[in-house]
Amino acid sequence: MEALAKGRLAVLGIMTVIVVVAMVFAFLPQQEKLGELQIQVQARQASLENANREAAVVPALCEEAELLRGRYQDFDRSLPHQQDLGEFLGQISHKVRQEGLHGHLIEPGNPISGDLFHTLPINMRFNGDYVSTGTFLRELHDMERLTRVQRLKISRDEDASADAPLDIELQINIYFTES
């Protein structure tokens, strides 16, 4: 029996040595590696949270960029150095005739000086239907030269029939940098 007890102790001693060796050579290095990986995971999570905070402003920036794009869509339109009134009035007269608007009168006003540019108001009167007037205004807006409609009045005599032409009065501004 004594031999059996010695055998059990020997087996128990060998198993203890195996467990200790496993702890020293396998478990402890793995625990150390696991600790390093956990630190890396925490650092990357913090980095990801920081990147998410930074990325959260992107939709707001996109919205602001779209607003600015709309606000400055005409920025590249022509702002000539001089009035170029003759050429412009010729283009306007052509567009009025092209749309079948008649009885047109175009009266340039006096230039208004500004710090960065000058404004020339132009008063116009003509007769025509609503669709032709709308098309004329769209073409006026789409011109390469920067123009703005400042005032628009559309009327018809009370005694006139429903298909009588409309009386249109408008003031547009053109802009230039030198007089």
C-alpha cells in the first residue's frame, strides 16, 4: 500500500508540476496578452467615439453647403465693368418680341453708386398674356448678365374681357463695377 500511496503522491506531484508549468508558460502570458488587447480595444473605442463626434457635424456642414450653394448660385454670373446698356437693351427687346409681348417701353433710370458695384434700374412696360410674361421673366433670370426684378405689377382694365392682354410693369436692376 505504501507503494500505492507513493505512486499517488508521485502522480499528484507530476500533475501539480504540470499545472504550475501550464500557469507559468501558458496562462500568465495569455493573461498579459489579453490585458494588452483590452487596452488596445479601449483606445480604439475612444478613438471611434471621437471620430463619431467629429463625423456628426458632416450632415450639418452638408446642409450649410447646400444653403450657400443656393445663396451664391449666381456668383459666377456676369458683373461687367461697364453698363453695356445698348447691348443689354437690344437683348431685352429681342426677348420681348420673341415672346409676342407688344407695346413695350424700356426706360433706363439713373445709376446708383455703391461701394463695390453700381446699380442701374430699368423700368419696362408691355402688354401680353400671363404665360408669355412668365417665359420672358424666366429668360431674363437665365441671362448671363446678373439682373434682378425689383418690382412687378400685372394688371388688366376692369372693363376688359378675360382674354384681353395684361398690362405689365416691372423694374429690373442690372449691375456693373465701373461707370
